[in-house]
Amino acid sequence: MDGETIFRVLVGGVLSVAPTILFLGLWRGLMALRDDDLINRTMSGEFGTIPESPISAMMFGRNAAGRESAPANVARIERVRCPSCAEPNTSYAAFCRNCLEKLR
């Protein structure tokens, strides 16, 4: 094979493998964001008062006065510690987000 054919085969290989690697990286990043402490702390109302809009009050489970109304469909996210590294993980996680050890 000549140099141009080898170059075309290499470019074709990179173009077929690169999107898969980028997608897996994006997927891993989205999974890390799903378990982010900032999201959990925001949903629990740790950052003070929430604007008095009916939509945000409904989303965060608060009434117009800013007090928790505790609707039945809003559940608190419980944490489970990893037996290997003691990293706190959400209770629905199957693997530790730090060491990838199986939690259940």
C-alpha cells in the first residue's frame, strides 16, 4: 500500500472512533452532573429563600410565604456511603461515583 492509502485508512479510523469516544465522555459528564451536590442542595432549599413565583414555588415544594409545603411528590434524596472509599452517593446509584465500586 502506498502512503496515501495508509493516510486515508487512518483518517477513516479516527473519524469512526472519535464520535464514540466523545459521546462516552459526554455521557460520563452528564452522569456526574446528575449526582451533583449543588443540584441536591438547591432542590432541598439550602440556599435561602426562593423567588415568590408560583412556578418556582411549585418546583421547589414551597408555598408563597417561602415555607416548605412538603408535597407528596417531592422526596428528599438520601445518601449512601461507599464501603470502599466512604464517598457519599445517592441511594439510587448502583456504582460509587468516586471509585466505581458496586454499591449494592
